[in-house]
Amino acid sequence: MYNQSVMPLAAHPLADRRVNLAWALCSLLPAIFLFCLFTLTLLSAPEHDDFCFADLYARHGFAQTISIDYHSLSGRVVALFLSQLPPAISAAANISLLSAYSLTLAASAGLFLLGSAVAIVRAWPRAGLPQLTFLTLAFASTVVSAAPSLRELLYWLAGLTCYVPPALLAILILGECTRALDTETEFSWPLTIGMALGGLVAAMCNEFTSFWLLLILAASLLARHQLGQPRQIAHHGLIAGAVAIGFVVVVSASGNSTRMEQLPNAGHLLPSLFNGFRDSLIGLGLFFREPAIVVSLVAAGAIALVEPEPARPASANGKMLALGIIAVCLACCYFEYFAHRYATGFRLVERAQNEALILLLFGLMLSVRLLVRAYRAQLRECVSASRARGLIGPVALPTGLGLLMIASLGLSSTASLLRKQWQDLTPYWQESIARHILLTTSPEPVLTIPRHKWTPSLLMTSDVTADAGRLPNDCIARYYHKSAIYAADAPH
């Protein structure tokens, strides 16, 4: 018999107030952490590319703006569409671009949390609501705390549109493939159509997510064949076909060649293979350096350990599935680093590393759950016979996880950055409002505007310059119907 302190959660009714209170308290810190960071979206202001999209939308509308950028800039159709939402909201609601921009980012943050919740709920079918709430908040707060570029994850629309939506869609598809293999079930046609549409959208966000999705689908088919499950070739084929269409749309854009011509170090295969491997190892080291990553994996394993037993015996293929998920996620991340090296000649930009972080963390949490479940009986026996048996009791477990999460988030790189720049954020926003009022109300066709005195890297990376004909001055001037704008403290 198992010791009382390591009995599954089902043995302790969720109606027990102490247990519910313990899980609620352990979820409180990551919830507060996320709320504070999500609230900062209200202090964000549009920058360079945002004004270019706003100007094009004001003059041409959604469809023609996408067509112009598709032929001159990029084939990332979904990102081109999403980047026009602030000016569209501004025009429809008759509010300022700054307000519309902040509202768009706040909604994006909410959708990020919602997508994370759906992925976690689908991947942990045996966990109770309190445990699912904690896992969702732990996953989302870990991503935010460990993000290589928090600004481009939450606070800059042109940066997040290319990488956050496809990351969420990729983990949803990975989770559904894993769930079907683990439970030995088949894709329904409604689910297949939903995954195909999601795959199409994800593939049209950037150039490499389509490879991720095709690799996940190929691995799913291979696993079904190896495990003797129905392969559902038509279902997988429909999803893969939608992904392939999205890929063709992105890479066929004539704007891609324009960008490639500006990157003379691109197109070198062998150096890219080596440098991509080196870059991905560096990224992996930075990934595991974040304490919240380890805590999230511990939480995934601990909750899997105390999950109630299913009515039917768990699949004996959990170990193989776990190893397969790890292999697929590492291969996807390597390909992203390699593809960026090959396409640009430079190391993967931080905003794209955000997408790799989301996929790898979710994949590892899935793998930990499967591995713990595969060895659950042995682990429970070991814990019961050790001095640590009290640590996974119905109250002690959430208490311990909550304390670990508090410590890990407090020690994260995001928390450190926030402590350094906290006092700069509100003054930056006030300066942004003052600049917007000046540009909106001044009748002068040529304006000199002050640079930002407060420059928190959390919310901004560039400012106006002395060159009226280059980004960002040119796009800002066009949006506000000015002939030219200059930085007030720069000669021109």
C-alpha cells in the first residue's frame, strides 16, 4: 500500500478546503507576476515599423497594404494582417493610435494565456482544475520570465506577430498528436479541420514553423505505424497540405528576394549547418540557466506523480513517446537556428528565440509527464520509503511548488530587468503621450521633436534621428501628415 501522503489526488476530494486553498495560494504568485507584466502593455507605444503599417493602412486598407508589403517586404501574411489592427481599431473606435496599440497588446497577452491554458488542459486530461490552473500559470509565467526578448514577446506588435501565434498553434498541434497517440484514439474530422486551419495560419507567420509542423506530423504518422495504431493518412495529409500551402505563400513572396539582396552573408550551407548547431547549443544552455524552467518541469512531474489512476491502464508506450517528443522539439529548434543562419548569415534574433522557448518548454513538460507516469508505481514506492514522502502530500505539494515558483520567478532574468527599469516605465509613457499630442496638434509641416529622456529597453529600442528620410522618422511623418520630422537635439 502507498503511504497516505503519496496517494493520488483522487483519494483527497477537491472539496477539501485546505487542499483548494493551498493550490490557490501556490497559483497566486505566478498569477500576480503575469498580471503585472501584462499590465505594462498599457504603457507600450508604437515604434518604427508600427507607424509604417499604420500609415499604409490609413492610405490603402488591409488588403492593399498586405499586397504592397508582400511584393516589397515579406510573405508573412498573418503578421502583415495583425500588425494593422491598431490603426484599424483607432479608426473604427475613434481613439488614438497609442490607446489602440496598448489595447491590441493587452488582448495579445490575454490570448497568449488562453492558448497556453488550452494546450495544458488538453495535455493533462487526468489533472484536476486546481492543478491545471497552476500548470497553466507556471507555464505562461516561465515563458515570460525566461523570454530572450520580453519586449518582443509582449510589448512590440511587429515583433510578436511573427512568432507568438505560430508558437501557440505549434504546441496545440503537438499536444493533440501526443494525446491521440497516448490515449490510442483517432483524430476526428472537426479536430483535423481545426488543426489544418491552425497549421495554415502558423505556416503563414514565418518561414520555419511549417517545417516544425511537418516534422511533428511525420513523427505522429511514424509513431502510429510503430505502435500499430490506425495511421489516419488522410487526416495527417489534410493538415500537412494546409501547412504546405502556407509555406508556399510565404516563400513565394517577391519581397523575400529584396531582403536577401541586403544580406550578403546569407546562403552559405555548410557554415550555416555548423553555426546553427553552435547557436542552438548556446540557446539550450541559456534555456536551462533560467530557474523557472527547472521548477516548471518539477511541477509537471510532481502533478503527474499524484494524478488519479485512469479507468483503463495507461499506455505502455509513454517512454517512447517522451523520447520522441524531446527529439522532435530539439530538431525543430535546431532547424530554426540553422534556417536563420542560412537565410541571413546572423545568429537567430531574440524574438524568434521566443518561439523556440515556448515549443521546447511545452515539449519537455509533456515528456516529463509521460516519463513520470511510465515509472509512477516505482516512484511512489521510492517516495513512500524515503524521508521525502511528506513533500507530496495534498497540502505540502502545492505549498512546496508555490515556494519554488516564488524563488525561481524572483531570480529570473525578467524580474531582474524589471527591477532595474521599473522607475523608467511611466515617464517613458508620459513622454510618448506628449509626443503624440505634439504631432497631432501642431500645424507645422516640419517638426523637431524631443528624443526620449527615459529609454527602458523593456518597452523601446530606437528613437527618432536627424535623418528625416529614413526609418523611423519617415513613417512617423507620413502617419501624422507631416513633411518631415527631426530629433530636436540632432543637427539636420
